[in-house]
Amino acid sequence: MYRYDEFDARIVHDRVSQFKGQVQRRLTGDLTEDQFKPLRLMNGVYLQLHAYMLRVAIPYGTLSSGQLRKLAFIADRYDKGFGHITTRQNIQFNWPALVDIPEILDHLAEVEMHAIQTSGNCIRNVTTDHFAGATADEIEDPRVWCEVIRQWSTFHPEFTFLPRKFKIAVTASAQDRAAVRVHDIGLHLVKNLAGETGFEVYVGGGLGRTPYVGEVIRSFLPSEHLLSYLEAILRVYNLQGRRDNLYKARIKILVNALGMDQFRDLVEAEWLNARDSSVDVPQEEVDRINAYFAPPPFENLPKAYDQTSATQDNPDFARWLRHNVSAHKQSGYAIVTVSLKSPEMAPGDITSTQMKRVADLAGDYSFDEIRTTHEQNLVLPHVRQQDLFVLWQKLSEQDLATANAGLVSDIIACPGLDYCNLANTRSIPVANRIQERFFSPEKQEEIGELKIKISGCINACGHHHVGHIGILGVDKKGEEFYQITLGGSAAEDASIGEIVGRGLSTDEVVDSIERLVAYYLQSRQSDERFVDTYKRLGSEPFKEALYAA
């Protein structure tokens, strides 16, 4: 698990002390908002539609119970009793007073947390598979390499002011739960024919107003050369990325403009000068970091625990097992997804009371460990199978046992116009209305896997481009409309969804989604997923269903 060393502690202490002075100067008027902006962004502070927002880093989505309790304390004392899990596995507080933010950062430092690398044109919080270290289908725990990258990238003097923000994701599984192909750099741990571990490296992915799926720049990079190769990529981007146009400043634009072959040649030439440098992490340091992620003291348990009696008497529990419980690499254990997707709440929102209860449950049933996911849920990664029924009961008491992971109501949505000053439309009410329309658990199970993702503007914070059904809010002469894309995916079959026609009014959008789903159900073959049916039949019949009214 991420932990401070003496260098981290000093860096964070000094940063908080500096920011206290900067905030005071802003409050007294010695700094204008424009002057204050770059200072606050380096400390995870945004100015949203109604208030400042603080985004707290959760490196590679791993939290301890103590850290989650501290987040609950902050939500109670400085916010309105809520936190919001983001698509970068961080947590946001939407209502802190600016004068209180340095004090909040002091509280975070008490539990080895901070807001560094959550904003600004730097290397952002590195994300990974939320099942890392628990799933049987990974080569090794990718969080080790996330921590290596975190230590290398924090305050890297050459990459503090990049042309634009920069996002890196790492996975070690064949099933991509980290969306690595739609990141500026995506890293997939693989083994070569000699059995050596290295990385398949993707570059140039990203969403926003110009979405791209990343391309392979290197099919196998020996793991010992990871940092020098990342440095070569970032150096080429830093030197050649556009700084004259905010909308063309991401690395995806540079890769597309040069073409992958030319971009690869530039990186390889730069790497020749860098790969023998001391930037590459020595094996003893990898071993030291690897010890941070030692498995918890698992019990020696039978492979499977018989849940027959509990499931026969409790069909809701049986449904939760099917959708929110995943296989664990350790015999007798399971991975539990805690859904934050109830129609009564904004997707990804969690109350301070729920935070405290999840922290308690993690202590009782998951070795004090919690994960945040890029799909805006939580995970308890190490639960004994024999504890699943009582855990489900206790989650149910907190409205946290919704059995919908991966189903139609498990929607990703940005904060939209309810909070964000960049948004054109509201995202949360549309997400809630879709959840209400498909509220029936039986109906959701009939539909099966269906990823709906909603963004309130073209910046695509809701990842709509890679939704099986993507919904983009657009403004038309002061009215809110929603453009539909179909066939996207953020997984190992990554693809950008296709725009299928005109925007829909607020009143039209939910009925239209229902017609899409109805057409899918009557057209699919066997247990075919929505996205597979769409790719088999093409856009035209789905378009007809969408606009049938």
C-alpha cells in the first residue's frame, strides 16, 4: 500500500505550509483569481460553478480504513457530508471553503494523503486495475509499478509544466479493467517468449473533443527500462507538443500529426540517450517497493464455500453474488464490488456515514483495505467467502448492496452542470432517470452487461466516447440536448463510439435509451452483449430504434 517515507512527509508538509500563505494572500486580495489559479491547481483545488472543489489523490485507488475514516471526517466537518469518487480513482469534495483547504490538507497528511498530482499540466495520479493484487488473471501486482511511477513523477522538474495534463494507467490482466488504451500512456504487463516480464506500451489514447484509442509504440519493453522509456516519451511530447492551442495540446494530437512510425522513431532516438542513465529503477528498489504490497495474512481455506442455503432463502443475495462478487486468486476468498449507483444518489457519491461504515466493514472483513474504481464504485478486495452473506446484510443496511456492477444502472457520469462551470448540460439527473427506468433487478439481469457513460460537455469526464451507449450533453441555443454514441468500449476491445444522429431533448433521451435496449433484446443472439449485437448488426437498425418515436 502507498506509504509516506521521510521525503514524502517533508514534501507534503512544506507544500501545505506554502499553500497556507498563498490562500491567505488570495483571501486578502493580494492575489487575483488569475494569479492564484496555477497555485491552487498544483494543490488539487478547482473553482467550480458554485464553490471551490478539492480533489484528493488516491494513488492507484488503494485506501486503508483509517484513510477512509479521515475522508468521512473531512466530509462532515468541511463539506456537506458527501464525497465523490472520480474516474481517476480519486475523491472530490465539492463544497469546502477556501480558507479551510490548508487545514484539510493538514488532516490528510496525518493519514499519509494529499492532493498532489490531481490537477494541472503534470503527470496525474496513476491509475490501475481495482482488482490488482487480488485477481487470479494478473501476471503480477501492477500497483508496484504504479508506485515506481509515482515516486519518479512527483515534482519531476522536467515534467512539472507539460503542454497539457498527462494520464498513465497500468494493468497486468488480460481483461482490461483500467482502460489503458484510452490514456496518454497505457502500460500492460506481459511476458515474452522467454518468460521475462515487461510492458506492452500504448501511447496517444485519450477522450475529450478529439478521442483516440492509443497505439502500440512498443510490444515489449523490459521492465527494468520502464522509467527511461517513459522519460523518452514525455521528453518528446514536452518538446514538440503544442502549447499554442489548449485543444490541441494533448499527446494524442502530436502522435496523430506525426504518425506512429515517426513518433516512435523520435522516442527510440531519445531513449538511446536515456536508457543507460540512472533514471531506471534498480532491482533492489523494485524489491523494496514490492514489499509494500505483500499479500495480507490469508487463512488456508477450502476453495469454495457453499452458499446454497443463503441464496435459496435470499434471492437478492444470490443476485448480488452473481454481479458484485468476483473470483479471488486466494482459495476461499472473493472480491466484492460495493456499488455507488443508486437512483437516489449521484453516480459515485458516498455519504460520510457510508464511508465510516465501509471503513468498519473493511476492517472486519477485508484486512483494512478498500479500493476506488474508475467506474466510480468501491471494492473490498479480500473477503472470505464464508463472510459474504453477513457482509451483504451489513452493506444492505447502508444502501450499499445494489446488485448492478456492470449492468445498465451502473452508470458513469460526470458532475455536469450541477457543479461544473465547463458543462453544457446536467448529467446526474439523466443518469438517475435512466436508473429509475431500469430499476427492476430482473430486467437488468435480462439485459446483461451494458456500459452507459454520460458527459455534460465535450471534455468527456464521463467517458461517453467509450460507453456501449454514450451520452454527451450539448447546448443548443440555451437548451440542453443529448447526443448519443454507440459501440464504444474502454476494455481490451477498446473502441470509440459512433455518433448516430441528432441530439435528443431532455424529455426524449430516456425513452430513446429504452427503445435501444428493447431493440437489442429482440435482436441479440444467445447471451450476446449489447456492444456485440451493435457491432454485428451495425448502426442503422439501432438508429431507427433510437429515433422511432
